[in-house]
Amino acid sequence: MTRKDYEAIAAAMKTARSYSQRGEPLTIHAANFNCGVSNAAQRIADHCAADNPRFDRQRFLKACGVA
């Protein structure tokens, strides 16, 4: 995968997290949704790190809004 791919995935994950953070009170559903998105970002980071030794996990997670 390329840097462009990593950036596109991170942007999609960040957008997904923002759906439950639109100024509404944090509900159980929103908290669970954020936990799911965070978990998915962690698993994607695992895969990317295994695929590319130069992959910067912390930078990716920060770009996902998870760090």
C-alpha cells in the first residue's frame, strides 16, 4: 500500500468517528460506536505495520482520531 492509501483510510476512520461527535451528548450507542472505530483503526494499523516496516503506527492512529 502507498502513503496515499494510508491517508485515505485514516481520513475515512476519522470521519466515521466524527459521526457520533456532532455536538450531541455522548450516549451509550455513540460510545460503543467510537470504541468499534478505535478497535478497527488498531487492527488496520496492525496489518499495515506487518505489511510495511516503515509504517508509523502512532501517526496513523493520530490521523484516525484515535491517538
